Amino acid sequence: MKRLGVYRQTHSVNMLLNEVATRVYFPKDLASSAEKLDRYYIPTRYPGAWLLLPPHKHYSRENAEEAINIARKVLNHVRKLLEEDSR
């Protein structure tokens, strides 16, 4: 974002990727799967997000593995963009 001259104060991965996608190529399928990261990140970070049970009761190991895999794909794509930009 810094290299693009953009700063957004947000916790939303989706919002950040949408902003990036207006300036550089970002695959739509990767961006749409990254939307799930918002659903995992925000409610798990704030204990009061779930009224009846703590956050760890709402997510499974499979959810965590899915989020890690998506995050890795996003990071790999961003690294690739940065490498191409530095050439």
C-alpha cells in the first residue's frame, strides 16, 4: 500500500485488497477467498463480538487451517508483486 501511495486505516483485508486491485492485478478468485479472512479476524480478536460464547467456541481447526492457507496465498501474491515492482 505504501508503494502505491495509499493508506487505509482498517482491519479489513477485503477492503485493502479491493484498493490494491484498482492499481495492480489481483486475481478475483484470490480476492474473494480472502474475504473470509475478515470473518475470521475481526470477531476472533474482540471477545465481546460473540454474545453467548467466547470466540474459540465458534471456530474449528479446519477454519484456522483455511484462514492460514488463504493468508499464505495472499502473501505469496503480494510478494510476487513486490518482486516484479523492484525490477
